[in-house]
Amino acid sequence: MEVGFLGLGIMGKAMSMNLLRNGFKVTVWNRTLSKCDELVEHGASIGETPAAVVKKCKYTIAMLSDPSAALSVVFDQDGVLEQISDGKGYIDMSTVDADTSSKISEAITSKNGYFLEAPVSGSKKPAEDGQLVILAAGEKALYDEAIPAFNIMGKKSFFLGQVGNGAKMKLVVNMIMGSMMNAFSEGLVLADRSGLNPHALLDVLDLGAIANPMFRMKGPTMIQNSYSPAFPLKHQQKDMRLALALGDENAVSMPVAAAANEAFKKARSVGLGDLDFSAVYETVKVVEHSS
Amino acid sequence: MEVGFLGLGIMGKAMSMNLLRNGFKVTVWNRTLSKCDELVEHGASIGETPAAVVKKCKYTIAMLSDPSAALSVVFDQDGVLEQISDGKGYIDMSTVDADTSSKISEAITSKNGYFLEAPVSGSKKPAEDGQLVILAAGEKALYDEAIPAFNIMGKKSFFLGQVGNGAKMKLVVNMIMGSMMNAFSEGLVLADRSGLNPHALLDVLDLGAIANPMFRMKGPTMIQNSYSPAFPLKHQQKDMRLALALGDENAVSMPVAAAANEAFKKARSVGLGDLDFSAVYETVKVVEHSS
Amino acid sequence: MEVGFLGLGIMGKAMSMNLLRNGFKVTVWNRTLSKCDELVEHGASIGETPAAVVKKCKYTIAMLSDPSAALSVVFDQDGVLEQISDGKGYIDMSTVDADTSSKISEAITSKNGYFLEAPVSGSKKPAEDGQLVILAAGEKALYDEAIPAFNIMGKKSFFLGQVGNGAKMKLVVNMIMGSMMNAFSEGLVLADRSGLNPHALLDVLDLGAIANPMFRMKGPTMIQNSYSPAFPLKHQQKDMRLALALGDENAVSMPVAAAANEAFKKARSVGLGDLDFSAVYETVKVVEHSS
Amino acid sequence: MEVGFLGLGIMGKAMSMNLLRNGFKVTVWNRTLSKCDELVEHGASIGETPAAVVKKCKYTIAMLSDPSAALSVVFDQDGVLEQISDGKGYIDMSTVDADTSSKISEAITSKNGYFLEAPVSGSKKPAEDGQLVILAAGEKALYDEAIPAFNIMGKKSFFLGQVGNGAKMKLVVNMIMGSMMNAFSEGLVLADRSGLNPHALLDVLDLGAIANPMFRMKGPTMIQNSYSPAFPLKHQQKDMRLALALGDENAVSMPVAAAANEAFKKARSVGLGDLDFSAVYETVKVVEHSS
């Protein structure tokens, strides 16, 4: 099978490498073309431009760093839009907002191309291990066609209906995650200030009904006040803001998420936005100051 | 080894049965003595009164339904206090408030007895399977002595320091759990109202960093509006109230737990207090009404 | 003095009438021209189009119902923009969002016109009585020129700096008001459920440090469950959303406003959006339901 | 008319002085008797003990600093209880919790005395000016008898029903006040961070529907970061905690008050508890710190 792949950052490189290793023919493109070298060593072809990749392949996957890169690859000169056409598919696996996804979708379909948004849950390690969770939405026929690729890149893929639903699903998950991180932080501080050993709390939590990988991974580093950014706090707060806005549109009142969002804002306001989102723990902790 | 066991409700029966099956000699007592029969069939002896059990055994475990039962068994006529003495131990595994635990602790130690509070995390099934998590606090020597019994009743036991710490640890865990249940409920409603399939949300959650047994168990029944009370909402709200009070004592601000507590109160106010705590989902859902 | 006045709704009619009665020459325009008749009886001239009004007057005031009307009057054919020019002023007293205000400001100033946004605090009665509070921002020279008119229409006018600041000031005030309305509603319900007479609470409040016109006016009608919409709940909630967004931009954490916003959302979700914003009281009250 | 007066602190001295100046015969007692001197100069008699005062007077008013002083004056040797009897009245105007008030009420009535709790709203200045608001509850006949005294000490008195209702009314009022102070603080910070002049906000607020004495008095000092304690923050937070507990008893969900309470806790946690409750503003403000 022949697929195109645009964007060879940390995620895209791992994902396209997995495709190559599992028998796919992959034509790759990256803004800095030298990043293609390692893929070429493993058998990839190079496309000179996004348009060239799309021209060559039945469907093309993109994994770009942000909405402006995602738009640029489609709409700029030599972009996807110049070659997309009847029967060709374009799968954007970048994490972008609903507006960006809509714009791309409309442009692709107006040229009779098939479009799928397919943001993923999981970062570097799951990408390397082919263990991503793929949240696809848009053209069902294209989803069906891409299943073999999704099965290599991810441990599970979902087809969620119309374009926008992939992004929404990610927001809902991240909103729950953000509230949980606050609940966890409050619990750690309460334990500590009440004379309990926070490490004991981690052990107890890990044996019970709410044991989960996030508590297990983040707990020990939080206790050490270490917040190397796996998922930056400012991005978590942005997702909570967007999830609350989605709730606002649909008249869903979410007081716990709103309280968590304000805690993340507080953390941003004291300069923690670039640290890991678990740094919200810092604002829950007691800090004596003079005023 | 010879131990006493007071209280053969759902939990106590399962726990004492496990002790019997694993080679312990157990002398049991229950307010309704007929409940001892099944244990006797498996080799247990009967003590006519709590005092009689304590007299006979080096240490005695209690698993009672509430604080008043826990106090009654110790302080009433023929109670534990009449026979507790130098070298004997009393381990209360009931879930009680800090005041009750303190009172019992003081009474036992004033007679030179050893005291351990040891509330458990886990309900019927883990009790039967010997998979409880035991949160012990008080006399370390008694804890060490009881380890063989704890190893049978539970998958893990913790020694948490001074009396009161067991109860506090449970509060912290339940507070986190209560906030998580609200975060989960808000997410389920947001998904549903945004056009996503709540079942898909459950599947996505279960594959990610915040996957946990509670979401897995409660999610499907919540979507069916089924709230058979494993842990009644009014008890969850009471624990959140007590956790917030503990935070107040120690000047810990916990806005997310406070928001969750108010949501549980709202649920109580509309008559959901006796249902499972997951029924807070009902108050998050949109309910059109005329006013 | 000669001024133009665009928009003769409830507010605009009262404001322009006050100008007429106090010696101003006023040229009026309204989409439905027949609404100009009463003003003409009191001495007003009619302009056939917004452009005609602007052509005739040194400066023109607009009081329109919403952002789309505010944009239309400026940008449509025969609109303000066709005649605005060097030395002429345009004062938009409508309540619009910052984007709308910016667009209008840029268009006016690109033609060398002077622009002032000047939203007001106060509704029908203060408009009739010349008791509005005017929150002006933009071109200071135009503000100075308009002071005689502002002094007639309002009891007080403020010059707040650059365009956008008028709208922001209104958001901040309305945000505080929305949180206060929730605090008030919670207090009324708490009083009632605790066995106190809510009317006694109103009397006590009105004698103390937090006595204010809103509690005095809204309290009695709220107790009667009467919510005739002076300021619709959905607009109050929109303003809270925008105020929270403004806080988000500036990294200001506002947990109380966020909680109040979620309460207004809850009220919207149960169908109270078109009632007065005091109807949030309904969602605070205890409503027994079966589920 | 002859009344007793126990407690000559800042409040009690001002209140008893007003009674003297308005024709009452007053017998005073204070723990430090020298504090009676100024009152004696104005015509007061001295009672050597609370019991002596009660023996001499038809009814006795107390204004004590806290619950323990209020209990001590009644129950200690030479206390009120030794002389209270059929037909005599005791009016406790101290601010105490419901439990303390109940204990005193039961003791007085068990001796056939009449009891009235009558906490006040207002501090030093209103006490001096006879402008307190009096929240009385308990024995209606005693209330009627005390009206002439209440009319001198206060601008208004309320009879609120059974003992406890005076304290509850105060809690409700203080809860609303605490939420308002947070709303106000958030608004001030939002204005400042959004480029608005906080002084302009104060001016605008003071002209509108939510204008109130608290904003007027506290606003200017808050902007100067000056928090001389008229009402200490830790007491405000205690009242919010008690109001929330009252809501919990009666199943009233109050998310805005809960959020405000957590903000006050945060302020306590950073060492602001002894400053004025308006110091919660400090925790809302943005404080850059390194962590």
C-alpha cells in the first residue's frame, strides 16, 4: 500500500516509521527536507512538496505541529489543495481546533476529495510503539480505507461521525483529565498538610478504584516539584477553556471543570504555563508570603 | 493463631471466613448470634459477648456498621473495655469518624490495651477475595502482630502513624474520588450534548492515561441511569464535607473539591442521597422544566 | 448645537428627546421612519439616511439594538461611512462587543473621522430621566465636544481611554453584578430553608453595609418567583462569559465569577434564558424530582 | 427604666453609654471593673458580679467578646444563672454560635428566666451612633419589653422567632457579604489587568444598581493594599464555613459561596487571616513567583 505522509516532527517521524516497518510504501514530505533522510534510509520516497505527495498517493496523512502549519500545508502554494481531487483522501492527524478542521474539510471536499480528521491521544512513546488512540471523524469511506494504517500506528481507532467530533472528543477527555489533575493535587496537599505521607497516598490510590496511569506517572514527580513539560499547562488550560466554551454552546453547566480551569489560570498567572500541567499542584500548595 | 472477631455483617463475615480458611483460629461474636452459625460450620468458636471474646484472644478485630455500633461494642455492658488489659490488642476496622476512633483509642489505652484503627478500602467482593486495602494507624507493635491476618484479609496494608491517620487517608482518597466522579459526569454530559456517543467516550477514556476501574464500572450503568447504591451519595457527600473541614483546619484551599461537594449537595437536595454516588450525574444532565 | 441621532428605540427616543428639550437641534434617523414623528413634533429634523444625517451634523450619536444593527448603519449603502470625513465625529452609544467597536472605529478613523464608543449603564427610566452613566472611550477631543450632550443624557460620563475600554468597563461591572445576584439568590434560599423569613432578610440587608438598589428592587419579585426580563438571563450569562474570557486573556483567575457563570448556564439549560437574570434564583432553590 | 449591662468592650461601652444618655438607669459590670469608671461618671451604677447585676435588674443585656466569655458570664461562680429567676430577662447581644446560644437559652429558661439572643449588625461607629441593626430571637415578651432599649441602641430591631434565628440571620448576611467581597476583588483585578483604572471602576459602580456602602468604603483602601482589620478575614471565613454547614444541614447547594470560602481559605493559608476580610483581594491579584 502507498500512502503519503506530511510532517516529520517527533510524532510524525515515529508514525511514518511504523508504517514503513510494517510494509507500507510511504512518500514523505517535511518543511525541512533533511528530516526525511532517516525515513529514506528505511525505504521511504520523498515528495518535493505537499502537492507532489498528494499527486502520487491515493491518500495522504498529515501530522503537523499546530493549526497554522496545518492550514499552510493545505492552502499555500504547492499545497495539498492543488492536487487533491476526486477519489483522493486527506487525513489530518494534527491536533487543531474545530474551525481549522472545518476550513480544511470544506476546501478538500469542494475539490471532491475525501477528508478525515484524526487527532490522536498519546505522545512520543505510544507513537513509537504504535499504541496511539486515534479519534477519527469525517468521511467514513476514507476511514475504512485507512484502517490498515491506523492499526499500525495505533492500538485502537474510533470513527466518531462528522468532522469536528474528533476534536470534540479530545476536548472532553482533556477536560476530565484537567479536573482530575486538580482533584489529585488537592488530595496530595491535603494529605501532606494533615500529617499523612504523600507517598503513602500514592500507594493507596494505586490499589483502589480510581487507580490510573496518570496518578502513577505524575504523582512521584509532583511530590518532587518536578514538572518537565509532557503536556504544557497552558495547553491544558486552553483545552479546558475550549471544553467550557463547548459546554456553553450546548447549555451544559460544569462547575467542577470551571473551578479547575480557574486553578489552571491561576497557575498561568504565576508563570507556570510552560511547565507540565501537573504544575497546578504548585498553586494548590500553601505558600506563605508577606503582602 | 487465635484471634477474636466482632461483627459479622457482609464485610465481617467475608473477612473472618478468610481467616478461618487460612488457618486462623477465630472466636466470633455478633449482635444477632445466629449469624455466627455459618462461621461455626467452618470451625469458628463463639464468644457470648464482646468481653468474652476479648478475654479469650490475644487480639480482637471488629468490623461494625457505624460509629454508634463501634462505640457500643466497646463501652456497653459486657463490652470490650471490661476485658481489655495489658498486652491485649483491639483492632477496629470499621469506618468511623476521627472522634469515635479517638474515644475508643483513649479508652483502650487507658486500660493498657493496644489499639489500632484499620479502616479498609474495598467493599464486598474484595472482602471475599482477600483483596482489601487496609489503612492502619495507632500502635505499631499491634500492627506488626496483625500482619499475618492483614495479609489474608487484604492485598496490602499500610501503617500510617498515629490514630486518626487511617480515617484521614480514607477521607483524602474519597475526596479525590468524589471530584473525579463529578469530572466524569460533566464529561459524559458534555459528550452527549455535543453530539458524541457517551459509549465511545467510555472506550476512549479506557485506553488512555486516566483509565481507571471506577470509570469502567460506573460508566455503563450511569449511561443507563442506574444507580444501585454501592456507595450511597449521601455518604460520599459526608466524606467530602469532612475532607473539606480537614482542609479548613489546615488552611488548605480546595476549590475543585468544594465545587464537587456542592454538586453532591444539589443531588441530595433533589432526593438522590440514597442512590449510588454516581447519581450526581443526574444533576449535571440537562433537565428542562417550567418554573 | 446641532447633533445627529441614529436609532429611536426605547433608549434612543428617550435620549434624543432629552437633547431636544434642552436646547439641542437634533436631526434624527430611524430604520422605520415613522418612529421619528414624535421627535419631529418636538422640533427634530429628519435625515433620510444615516449618511444624510452625518453630512448635516458635526457629530452624530447612534443608539442601536445590537452589533449587527450597529455595523449595518455604518457600512451599508447610505451608511455613516459614506459621509464621515475630516472633523466629523461619530459616537456609538450602543452596547456592542469589542470586535464590533473596533471595526467601526477603524472604518471611521480611516476616513479621518473621530470615533467614540460610549455604552451606557442604565435602562429605560434613567434614559428618560437623563440619569444614564456613560462609559466613553476613543477620541478625547470628541469626548470633550460631546460633554454638553452627555451632561443632558446622563448623570455622569467617564472618559476611559482607548476604544474598547468602554465595553470592558461594562463587562467588569456586569460580572460583579452577576456574582452578586448569585450570592443574593443563595442567601435567600439559605434563609428560607433554615426557617428564616426571606422578607426579613431583605429588610436586614437593606439596613447594612451591602445594601444596594439591585437587592432592593429584585428581592421582592424574586420571592414571588416573578422574573419579568429587565435584563435577560442569557445576556447576563453572555457578559459573564466575555468577562471570564477577558480574564483568561490577562491571566486573571476568577473562581467566584466562574461559579456564578456555571449557575447562569444551568439556568439557561433549564429554559430560563429569556427571563430576567434574577431567575438564576430558581436553580438555587431546592426542587424535589424523581429520576 | 432600669437595665443591667454586662461587658464594656468597644461595643458594650458605646451601647450602654447611649442607654444612659437616653434616660435609662444602667447597672454595669465588666471583668476589669476599672472599665466601668467612665460609665459611672455618666450616672451608671456598678454591679460587683454578673449575679449582682441580674439580681438588681428586671432584665440584663450582655455584650461579650466571644462564646467562651458569653458562657463564662452565665455559668461561672457569681454568674447570671445564680440570680436569674421567674420574670427576669437575659438578653445576649454577643455574636456567638448556635450551640453557645442554645446552651445559654436552656440554662436561663430552666430557671424560668426569659432569654433573647440579639446579635447586632454594625461595629464601633454604628454602636456609638445608636445605629446598630438588632437581630433578636427567643422570648417574644422579653423582646417587647426591650424595644425601648433597642430603639436607643439601634436604628432597627427585628424579632426573628426561635432562639438560633438571630445567629442564622447574621450568617446568611455575612455569607452574601463574603461572596460580594470576592466578586468585587475579582472585578478590581480584572479592571486593572485589562488596562482600566480601578478608581474609575469604583466611580462607575457607585453610580449604578449595585452601589453599596461596602464597595464605597473598602474599595479605596483595597486599591492601596491597606487592610486594617474592621472585620478580620479569619472571622469572615469562619462565618462562611458555618453558613455552608447550615446549607449542608438543609441540603442547600451554594456553589458561589463555596468558591468564595475557598478563596478566603487561600488567603488564610498565606497569612492574611488577621487582616481585614477585604485582604482576600491580595490572593486574587496576580503574583509572579518562581517555584
